[in-house]
Amino acid sequence: MTQKERMQKGLVYVCSDEEIMREQQKCLELLYDYNQTRPCEGEKRTELIQKMFAEAGEGCYFEPPLHSNFGGRHVHLGKKVYGNFGTTFVDDADIYVGDYVMFGPHVVIATAGHPILPELRERVMQFNCSVHIGNNVWIGANVAVMPGVTIGDNSVIGAGSVVTKDIPANVVAVGSPCRVLREIGERDREYFYKNEKFDMPPEELIRAAESEEKK
């Protein structure tokens, strides 16, 4: 079994294998092109996103610099995914991202790990576990999501968290390690930040925004 086959099967493998590194380099060339685009080159960025990622729905966008081990080759994006500056995908295995997901600055989504046994790490051995992120998830600044984690629909991960275990849907979770703080509920329809109240009901905010878009 080749090292690439071991990688694809989720086994421990040598990540410095020449075949793997040749493929990785081709992916990183496209990522380099993306990060060298000018702010006015929105169409070019959109084209590169479609080439770089395993799949990408409409309206996906990442502020450069974007970082990725395989240039997004193993990242599956839904629609309207937004990544702020410094989003990092350690995409040695598949990363699945749902619709309307937002990444704050310097979020790291990691699928790769290394054995604890030092003799294996001396030989640059690695393993990978896929990550799954649901729809409408907001991941705050400087969050690290570890290999194998699933985050459920609509959940919010607070800034600076280290997500080592699965997070259910419809919750606010925070901390290192990340834990559920509370469920998303009726109070969130009245307050948008701490004790700051909406100036109008959320439904009216949505209708107003949609009206502006149609102008």
C-alpha cells in the first residue's frame, strides 16, 4: 500500500511522501494565485475558488490571505460561506462546510494530527480525520477546530475556543476545551449582543435588508 493510499484510508502515513507532496504543490500554486489577487479582482477570486475547492456553492468568499494544506482540494463548501482574514484549512482529509457558515479572523479547521509516540513523529508520520460543520454556523475569531469534530446547525463557537469534541445544533459554545454554554433561544430574538437590543424585530430587519437588495 502506498503512502497516498494509507492517507486516503485514514491510516498513519508518512506525510513527506514524494507523490503526496507533488500533488500538494500543484494545489498550492492555485492558492498562491488567489492570495496575490488585488481587492478589485472579485471575479478572478470567484473563479479560483471554483478551481481550488472540492466543491463550492454560490457566493463563497474568503478574505486573503487564505491558508490551506491542499489549497482547498479536500474542502467541500455549501453556499454563501464567508471566511475572514487568515482562515486556515488543514485539509489533508475532507472538511465539509454547510450553507451560510461564517469564519472569523484566524480560524483553524484541522483534520491532521500526529501520533503521540515520538519515534513516529521523528519520521514525519501523520493521521487525518474529517471535520463536519453544519449550516448557519458562526465560528468566532481565533477558534481551532480539531480533527474528527462535528458542529451542528446554527451553533455559535465563541472566540478563542478550542473545539476538541462534537458540538450539537442550536447552541452557543465557548472555551478551551469548548463546552456548551447555553441553547439559542427567545432572548436572542430580543438582544443582538450582551444587553444591546434590536431596534426592530428580526423579521423586520430581514425584510428591510431584502428590500434594499432589490433596489
